[in-house]
Amino acid sequence: MTLVVLGAVLWFLAAVLLRFVGPMGAFDGVGLIALYVLTVPGTFPLILLAQRLAKLGRDQIAIGVTVATATAALLDGLALSQFPTLYGADA
């Protein structure tokens, strides 16, 4: 349950962040490249957070990250189907 809640919270924070950085050009040219490049170092601390909050062993990290990511992906699909302009793009 902890991982599902964590996935939902992280999805919400990411959606809010992307909604606000979109008008700043984060989805165009160099901004898009920077967004993708910063995803890796920005995600690693979240993996450590998931491991700590859910008290996962080293051998459980992959499944834990999968549960949190699946939750976020499900929420993303549901939200985008109902709110196509969620991330600031024109519908």
C-alpha cells in the first residue's frame, strides 16, 4: 500500500511540476533535452525514498519501483483521458 500511495503522490507532484514548466519552454528544443537528461538524477533519490518508506530489501527494489511506477502510469492515463490539457498542451 505504501508504494501505491508513493506512486500516486509522485505522479501528482510531477504533473503539477510539468504543468508549470511547460510555459517556460520545457517541452521545446533544449528544454526538452534537459528535461529528459534530468530525469535520471531526479529519479534516483525517489528510488531510495521508496526503498526506505516501504522497508524494501535490496532484492525487492525492482518490484517496489514497478508497483509505484504502475500506479503513476495508471493515474496518468486516467487523468489524461479526462483532462487532456493537464500538462499545458492544447487539446
